[in-house]
Amino acid sequence: MTTLRYATLLLAMAGLEPTAAAANAAATLPATVPGAGRSAPDASQGRDAVSLRCSGQAATPGNLTLALGKSTLMRMPEAVLARSVGNPAVLQAILVAPDTLYVVGVDIGSSNMIVQGRSGMCNVIEVVVGIDPTALQNALAALMPEQKDIHVSAAGDTLVISGTVDDAPTAARVLELASAFVRRPAQALEAAKGDKGGAAGGAAPAAPAAPQAAAAAAGATRIVNFLNVGAPQQVMLEVKIAEVSKTLLDKLETGLSLSFGGGSWSTTLASNFISGTLKGLLSGGKATGNHVGIAADKQDGLVRILAEPTVMAISGQEGSFLAGGKIFVPVAQDNNKITLEEKEFGIGLHFTPTVLAGGRINLRVAPEVSELSREGIGISAAGFSGGAILPLITTRRAATTVELFDGQSFAIGGLISNNQTTNIRGLPVLGELPVLGALFRSTDFQQDRTELLFVVTPHLVKPLPPNYKLPTDSVTTPSRAQLFLEGRMEGPQAQSTDHK
């Protein structure tokens, strides 16, 4: 039995921890103290507290800090006669030599241990078992050697991460790695408890704990983030939205009405394909009712839109911008009820910047341009008299993720559209005749051409200096003579002033 104890001691000194079954087996062996003539009771038994017979003045309490799952050898001033552990579920102490204890932390928490020496004097040792921060600190140093100012410490069941990193993505990777480290010991702890329970009962080792128990143990371990990000975190985004829309409309319409007859019979031939008010180049008729009209219409429209919204946000946070308005659209509900739904239109922007290493900026950006269309859509519903015309909203939108450096521009979206529409209305057969068929048909041709472009430019910015200029600094009110006689709406520019 003594040989088994010294073998366990040699394994511990070599850095090899005994298994739970071996530790329990060693703990159940009586420890013979030379010259004492009696055996030291086991630390895991409740009778240890009864076997303590302290005499003389107690020694000054000592402190011991252990990492979860780690062990140490504690040498006492004299041979150990008896020992008592306050909470065996947190730590265990095994006598491996007359004056040496093998102490292992089995769960996160705090406890104490009373050790009685051969002289009868008792020593009180306060023990704290926490998470081991060394493994995570070494992993961070190996995986992120450029990050020199990351510190990991433990406070009970909590990992405390402090220091400074270069950017927000690096901080996110540090926290993700820390989460992996706190999950791993929790799962190992659940399995170790299962093995320990089976060995203590004298039966086969228990099956590993359920995944739910391991997840609960992992959730009990917390991570406190004290990391600071040293890179500039204010990002200003400039978006340019340029659109050119051109509409060409050509119409040629005819209207013909002829009346002729003989005796008591009369015949009328009517052909009217004019869609709107006659804008005729030629129109004529007689009192007999014969009438002919030719209408031609040409419309050209050109629309240019240039919008440059600018918005600023903190790295990792969403920023939004809207210059426009809102309309309310009726929406049918149950029980013949109508509610109004709010719709926004105008120039809008949503973006989320993330500052990366080396000054790169990751952007999730979604610019949008919408406007009320001149045309509407008519609707009608049962039980309601008349109808309603709902507005149409024309929307141009782009959403993507890009990565740029400070000051670089990128075209994130574009559109070139060319729509042609031709409508012919007329009489069958007669409208298909060459030359004269033009009198029996109406033709309109419409072409819509649109070019649209979205360009984004991010900037890393800092707060404004104490002195800055506003657009209204140089605007003054005109005098009455300047307003009425010269027609000026602004007075002479004032000298710039400093604002603090």
C-alpha cells in the first residue's frame, strides 16, 4: 500500500494526474504516520472532522488557488495526523507522504481544509478553485501574435478578458475563442463527475452526463469583456445616386365619320380611335355629318436625379438616413375593417460599417430611391360604393456587402433600362390597307430609357475641431433697397465667424 502511495506521488511530480478511480482508491488507503502508531483517516469521509484533536494555538490560515482539473502537492511543516475537507465536491486531498498532501480541484467554488500535525497543532487552508486562464492566454498568444495587449484572468466561474485590440473583428474573435474554452472544461467536468460517482459506489463508471447537463454547466461559466478597441471607429459613408430617365412618346390618330343614303335608308361609317382630346393637324366636315380628323402628338420627357446622402455610424452599429415623406395606404382587415398602413418614400440609406485590420472597412449597405408615381391604381371592394385610387411608388434599391479602404469608391449597383411600347388600334381589314389604312387606325409609340448608378465612398473620421463653419454663416438679410429695387434675396456675404 505504501508503494502505491509513492507511485502516485511520482506520477504527480511527473505532471501526470491520476484518474478519478485511482485517486479514490488511493484515498481509501490508511496513511501510516511514522512514530504515530495510528492511521490517518480519508479526506472524503465525514469522520475526519470527528478524528481531529487540535491542541495548542492554531497556525495562521494559508491560501491556495487551484485551476479547475489541476492538482498540486502541498508539503506541511510536520507529519500529518488527520485532515478534514470542508466541501469534498470542490476539492479533494490525498496523503501521498507523511508530510505531503496531493490536492486536486474538482469543481469551481471555494472551500477550506484543516490539517492536524503530529504535535496536535492544526493548520487552516483556504482553497479557491476557478477556471484556468493560462490555456486561453497561451492560445491567444499563438493565434494572434500581433495582439500584445490581451490579458486573461479568472474570478471564480468567470473569465475576465482585458486589454486593447486593433479592431472590432479581432475583439469578436477573442470572445469566440474564449467561449470555446469555457465550454470544453464544463463538458469534461460533467463526465468526470459521472466517473467519480460510479467508482465511489463500487459499481462500473457511470455514463457521461447528458448534453443538456453539459450545456447548463457551460452556460454557468461567464465571460466578462473589458477589451478596448484602439482603431478609429467612426465611419462616414457618402452615397451618390445618379439617375437619368428619358421618355419619348409619338402618337398618330385618326377619326372618320361618313353618312350617305338613298330613299328611306341611310348608312353611317364611323371610325374614331382617338384616345384623348383631338390635337389635330387636320380636321374638317360638312353639315351633312361627314367628318374626318387627323391627330398627331409628340412628347419628350427628361428627368435627372442626383442624390448624395451622407450618414455616420460607429463600427458595428447600423446607421440610417431618410429624406422624403410618408403616405398612408388603406389595408383591408377582417370584419370589413380598413386600416391605414404607413409607407415611406424618398431617398433612404441603411448601412452597417465594420472597421477591419489595416484600415479596411466592411460595409453592409442598402441605398434606396423611391417616389410617388404620376399614375395610380384603381380598386373597388364589395359593399363599398364607388372606388379608390391608390398611389404607386416607384422604387430603386440596392443591397450588398463590400470591403473598401478609406476614401475608395465602389459602384455597388446600376441599371440600364430601355422599354419600348407600341399600340395599334383600328378596324380589321380596312386598317391594314396601305396608305388609306392610316385613316382607319391609330398608332402610338412610347420609349422609356433609364440609367441608374449607386456609388459608395466610406471615410474614417474624427470629431469636428472646436472651430468649424456652417453653411448659414455667410448668409445675411438684404436691406429694403436691395430687396425691392435690386430684387436680391440675400445681403452681402458676412465675414466668417468662429463657433466654439
